[in-house]
Amino acid sequence: MELRTTGGQLKPGRAFKLVATGYFLGAGVIFLPLFALVTVISLAAGVPPTLNGEPVGGNGAILVSILPLIMVPVILAIQAVMFGGLAVLGLWLYSKRKPIPIVEG
């Protein structure tokens, strides 16, 4: 990922992309194995899964069991957008009070 600055300042869209991508990948490394473990345990438990309190059988049982694994990317994407947006909003508000210079290290 390449970060470009304009006049020594990082644009909000670029900062959002940096924060959201970092959160999505970082949290994915943590939560994907956890959700995979939950999926394996639910498939190996031998107890029929329930949906809205009703036991599910047949092919639907497999779908209900792997639902947590299917939802991981959706959950992480929504959280990344929310967290990235809040972080960039906070940085933007801070930059209105005092500029945040970007220097080459």
C-alpha cells in the first residue's frame, strides 16, 4: 500500500484506508481461527444445531453450523468501517486544532 501526502498532510481518505485495512487484517488474524474453532466444535458436538430455538436437521444443519465462519468477513468489514471512520474523524478534529505533520523518518 502506498501512502501519498499533499503538502506534508495525509488526506482523510488515505488515512481511512490505512486504518480500516489494518483493522480488518489484524482482527481477522485473531478472529478467523476463533470462529473456525467454534465451527469445528459445533460440527463435532453431535447435537443438532438450533435456529431461533428450533432444532435444524438435514442439509440446513451444516449451513447453520458453519454460519459463524461465513459471517466473519462481514462482521470484520463492518467493524473496520466503523473503527476506521471514528479514528479518521478523531484525527480530522484534532488536525483542526493543531496540524499533524507527516515527516520522513
